[in-house]
Amino acid sequence: MLGEDTIRYKVARFFGRPLLQLKRRLRKQAPVASIERPAEKPVYFPHNYRPPTNAKHDDGVAFVSPHDVESFTMSESTSNAHEIIVALNDVINSTGATWLFIVDESVPEPDLAEAAITLRAAAEDTDDVVFADESGTDPRSPLLKSSAVGPHTLLSYNCVGRPALLRVATLRSLGSIQTEAGWAFEHDIYLRLVERGARFRHVAKVLIAGRPAISFDGSHISSDSLSVVKSALLRRGWEGTVSPGQFGSSVDWQLAPPSPLPSIDIIIPTRDRIDLVRRCIEAVEQKTTYENFDIILLDNDSIEPASLEYFAATKYRVVPCPGPFNYAYIVNRGIKHSSADYVVTLNNDTILVTPDWLEKMVGLASLPDVSIVGACLLDQDGRHEHDSIVIAPYPQHLRIDSNYPHVDQFSTAIRDVAAVTGAVQMVRRELWESLGGMDELLKVTMNDVDICLRSQDDGRNVVYTPDVQLFHHVSSSRGTLDPLVDRNRFIRRWDVFGSLRDPYFPESLLLLGETVYYRHR
């Protein structure tokens, strides 16, 4: 529970791995004739999840909405989007109901009834949208959603979806639903509502009354999804481009850096290990396409002759940071020597992969509602080592190649997250200073998560982008330092395992070690 570098984790692996290896060897040695080979089991994600059964109703019983819910039934596979939107606008303008419930005619009536009743029971007077998890196109892998709707996640894909109740008065305040939105009209509604500060409530229950398979078909929805996201960027005054994402209904959006280009200082701490520093800086110099950047090296008591020679000869500033290793202190001291508009903390054991990394990161970091931006880190073998940090219930690196073995809209999106690793973080320098920098009582670990959490107190968001990648030779520099005192201090401060929640990781998921579990309720 306390991370992968802690003593307890290592003890568990030390005693547990030999037992697992012995078990595998015994299986291989067993006579073939004595092994009863079971039928291949279906793969579920999360692995302990099982689909809900259809709601049980007597045959012939029609679906009846709660008294203040108006159901709008449509056929997405056979209808025309323009006609559907016109009819939907008529219903919104004429209904006397409080809530609108958009459903596809392919959903059985008992499942519609269960969804409508469940959502209405959860709705409160201040809610504008009440939505739930949905079974999706593969019942073994449901679409699990977070408790909060990340404004930047929503640009990447429709993370609200169905089933959902939408307050009629709120829809009327938007004006008519735009026919130009096509089959992405619900995505367009949610984007507009987020811009207006609407209140969304998530019900952490998988309900069958979701979107039909065609809603995720690229040939059906991709062009409309691109259109509504492009319109959202224009409304917000954000200059950028949109293109089809990895999945049919997802969108890859990129923002242009501000003009003129803001200055960026790349802060690289090190204690000796000039072999790592040289490789890190050479990759930055050879690949970076951004023109207005500089590098500041932070020397934590290097003593090797090669290090001292390198520092003496380099064209970059070298800031002495004497004393016992304290990552937070070292980074804070380095940023105090910066006058750049933005700073990037960069581990000396990273190697840049993406040439336009600074353009992509500063495009996000310059948004008024963004505090810190993080990137995707790959290990020496090219496997994902960091796809954001999630709190479920303890802060852990999400890795789509291992502990989140499911490539989906969520894992591949530019999205709002609880935190990102300090191995590569971009932040506006003035914001960093206003936060007081990293907490120097968290000397080695959890300081990056702590400042990410603190940076969101004023309503800003931490954003992760998978479009920027670096190799990371983890712990090559600081080794296996992982003091439990840092972790315990962090746990007490943030009431981990108590009130602390990750608003942007699916509410129904637990991430324990290398396994994602479904949180049964």
C-alpha cells in the first residue's frame, strides 16, 4: 500500500515471488494427463468485475419514468441527426418536466426504468447533470467514470456519456441545441455546461442504459466530435488543432504556445552522475524545437573530478545546492535563481523523446485554469512507467502497460489528474512561488504529489498529456532513497485512506499494487 520502493513492498516481493515461481514449476512438472484444462476464461477489466444482470421486470410491463422526468427516445442507428436534434429542441421547449432522460430505443425498457429511477434518486436540487457508469460496447469492460468532470478530459472524449439526467431549465439556458453538432450533440451540451460552471453528479453504478455501439464508431461520430471540440476551443479563445483520437469518438487536441514564446528554464538537479546529465542535456539540445529555453543545473555537493570539470566548462548556469539530499530544497533553490516565465523540473536520468515537448506543455500550462502539466515516462524497455499519478486510495503511478492493462479513452487522453511526477513537471514560475514551492519537510518523496494537490486549491487543474514522452531510468540518480517519514507525513497531512479522494480517477476503481479492482457497492 505504501509504494513500490518501500521496505514492506520489497519484503512482500522477496517472500512472495519464490512461492509463485515454485507454483509455476510444479504446474509445468505435473503429468499432462492429470491436468484438467478448464475452458478459456473471459478477460474482465477490472479483473474482479462481473456485468450486472438485466433489471428484472414482469414481461409486458412498460417503462414508466419518474413523474418529473421526460424521456426522449431516439434511434441512433437509423435516424438522421438533424431531425433528432430538432425533435429534441421541441421537447426541451415544451416539456413541463424537471429532468430530461435521453435514451436509445435499443435499450430494453426494464433497464431504462432502473437507470431513470437510480439517477433520479441520486439527484439533488443544485445538480444540472446526474450521470452513471455504463456497460459500454464490451460488457466485460464497463465505462467507469470519475466523480468530477475534468474540463480538459472532456475535450478529449465524452467522459459523461449516458445514462444521464439533464435539468431542463439548464438546457433552456443554453439556447437551442446546435444542429451542427450532429451525433456529438450530447458532447457539445456537456462542453457548454462545463464552460458555464454547471454542477455534475456521478453515480458510481454500472447501468445498462448507456450508449449503443454505433455511438463509438469513428465513421459515425468522429467528424462531429472534432467539430464540437473545435468549437469549444474557439469559444474559449484557445488557438489549437484537433484530429481524430485513438478511438472513434475520442479527439486529439493540441494548443499552440503563446505568442511571443514565453521563456522556459529547465531545472536539472544532480549529484555527480555527469554521465546521466550529459545524456539528458544532449537529448534536450539535439531534439528540442522550442527556441526560448535555458537550462539550470543544480549541484548537490558533487565531488567527482569529471563533474567539477563539466560544471566549469558548461554554458549553462550551475547553482550550488549544498547539504544532505533534499529534492524539495534543491528544486526550490534552483527556481529562486530563475527569472523565466515557466520552469520545468527535469530529472537527470531522463532522455527526451518528443521534439516539440515544450510547445505542447506550455500550450497547456499557459491556460488560466491549469496549474501543473506532466508527461508520459517510459522505462528503459519502452514500457509505460508514468501515465499520471492516481490516488486509489494511495498515490501511485498509473502505468497502462502493467497496473492499468487496458488501453481505452481514459488512459490515452489529455486529461485532468490528481498529480504528476516531479521527474518532469511544467509550471508557471510565479504560481510556483505563490505556492511557496515544494514542502522541504518532504525531503525525498511525495513532495511532487503534495505540490500538485496544493496547486488545485484555487480551482486550477493539473493536466497530464500522453503526447509528450521521455525515457526515465528510474532511481538512477537518487538510488532507492524512500524514507517512510516522508510518506507518513504526507498521509497525515492529506488524510490518505480517509477523506482524500481522487476526483479524476474512476470512482469505482481501486489500484492496489499491480492490480486494478472493482469497488463493489
